[in-house]
Amino acid sequence: MSLKSFVRELKEMKEGMGNTSKRGEGRAGHSRVASQTVWPNAWHRPNQYQEEIEQTGRWAHLPSELLLDIVQRVEDSEVAWPERRNVVACAAVCRSWRCATKEAIKTLQQCARFTFPVSLKQPAPRDHPIQCFLRRDRASSTFRLYLGLSPSLHGENDKLLMAARKVRRATGSDFVISLASDDFSRNSNTYVGKLRSNFLGTKFTIFDSQPPSDAVVPPTSRITRNRINSKQVSPRLPAGNYEIATISYELNMLRTRGPRRMLCTMHHVPLSSLQTNGTAPTPIEMVHAKNLLEEQFTNMNLSQGKGTTTVHGPDANNNGEPLVLKNKAPRWHEQLQCWCLNFRGRVTVASVKNFQLVAAPGAADLPTQVPPAELEKVILQFGKIGKDIFTMDYRYPLSAFQAFAICLTSFDTKPACE
């Protein structure tokens, strides 16, 4: 049996299992539509009945060495979307195939390939940036992030990474970020985080739906610990929002000439990650809200029994000074009478939203030494190429989720910064 026919049979098996459990999936069944719409449904945890069916299938008892070799061959042959759906099909066969697929697939930093949704929260490769583009829908205040250099002719092969919807509040705005472009509920498994602004649009906070991979931090929630009982809270409630970064824009009350100036503080990405042997937090799996709730209540009960509460944050883990990103200074072009930056052909339309971010040097009294070449590299650039179409290129140590949230700050009203 050839490899292509083998993969085709696996896809047919996956579609058959999806049809048998479609009645119990509800809205999650929409995730099995075209790849440019949402992520594949393989990442939702199957129920117990489906697990029993999977484990008794004819493909569930292959030798581990043979199974790993098959998955590795599929992984090496399908390097881009939509062909990488075949790798997803391997992970959807049964539990043993899922474990083999996770073992064969490397992190985004190592292979520069998106497969699982957790890749959106893993840092990009060091050697080259990940190139994406963003579409804005003014009517619905929706922003969609796609993988690729630019939009395709018909949009059929455009791989949707994330989507965000702007929600106006009395004191600011919220951008709810989801894996699906039609489901922005915080109770859904597609919810990955949000961006919140203040009233003036000068300060933004990025919240993640799960704690950073190297720390356990308390969620930002209005519900106090003393009022929560694990038996009284519905498992469908979101587990909390974990603050991971803040973005601040410099006030420009005098309306002086010049582009926007911003500073991004990544609380859980240390400045030392830019060193040659430095590392950035790399999650290995997406944690759903229900599992986080159970873990939170377990830790809460333990801490209440002992009378103390231990919080492991970035300072407790000795991560050192956090990474701070700043605008790369543009130059004034006398002939064009505008501020200019070298976007290397990725930005073609002048806009106040265009920017490039580089790492700010650390404090002189701290031991962190970052090579000067690393401080000159553009970590994130964002710019306009057409009506409601923008490009977003990011690199290590940022993740797609962090970069997307930073770029969304450009779309909020900033009366005190223009």
C-alpha cells in the first residue's frame, strides 16, 4: 500500500468517526469544515465512548516502531497547509496514534511548521520570521490572522490561525481572540485569550487563557478565593485570564509630528532568551478551561488547608529581567515628506498603524548581556498592503498569539496618541 493511499484511508476513517459522534458534539462539529475556517476538530478531547471505539480499531495495535515510522514519514512529506491535514488525521485515529504523532512532531521553534493549535503559543524559529497576513472586517469588527505571504486568489488555501472580535465597553475595549472565526465565547474550547485597553487607548493588557508554561500565576478574576466552592461553579466557566504582557503608547497631547511610540513588556519572556543559549517559555499542550478549573480548585483547597498560598511567578522562578520591545526609530524622508522604515517589501501602503519592534537593552546594573546584533533584529513588524489587509511577520522569542495581540492594539482608537 502506498503512503498516499494509506493516508487517504486514515482520513476516511476520521470522517467516519466524526459522523458517528456528530450528534453529541454540538457546535464543535463546525470545526470539521474547510481548513481555512477553523482548526481541525482533532484537538477537542474525545469522550469516553469514542475513546473505547478508537482503542478497539484495527489500527490501534500496530508495533510502536512501525507506527512512529509511519507518522514520521507523513510528517516529513506534508510540510504546508492544507496538506498537513494528513498529519492531523494521523493524530485522530486513536490514542496510540495520537501519542506517536505528538512524539514525532517538533515544536514550532524547531521545525517552523504549524500543526497543533499549541503552535500558536510557542516561540517562532530563531533563524527566520514567520510570515502572516491579517484581514479586517469593519462591519463585524472582526480580525482574522492567516498563515502565508499574502492572500491567495480565491482564499481556499488560506490557513486561518486565529481570529479576534472587538467588543466596546464603557471604560475601554476588549479584543476576544479565538481559534474559530465564528465562535468568540469565553466558555468555548476555541477561546485562547483576550486584549483589553483603557479608556484613552494608551495602555493594553494581554491575557492568556492558560498560565505560562514555566509558571503558575493567579488568574485575574473578580471572584475572590473565599467565595469559590468547587461544587458550586459550572465546569463550562472560563478558568480565568492570566496577564502575560502589557503594551503602552506614549501620550502625544501636543500633537507633535511623528509616528506612534509604544513599549511592550513581556512579563514571562526573559530578556536572557535573546542570548545564544537562552530559552523562551514553550508550552507543549493546550489546556482547556475545565481542566484548569479542577487544578485551580485542588490547589486552592490545599492552600486553604495549610493556611498559606504559594504563588510561582516570574520573580519566583528567577527568570530575570523581562523582555521589553520598543519601536524601531524611523527616519524622515525629505522628498516624500514622511517617516520611513525598511520593511523589505512586506509593507506597501503608508499608515499610522505600521511599526517595527526591536528589543530594548536591559538595565546596566543587571547581569543579562544580550549581543548587540540581537538588539538590531526586528522581532515583530506590522504594516498595510491594501484595503483592510495587513502583513504580520514575527520571530523568536514571540509566539503567534503574542504577536497577534500586539498588532491588534493598532486598531483601537487612540485620541491621546495621534
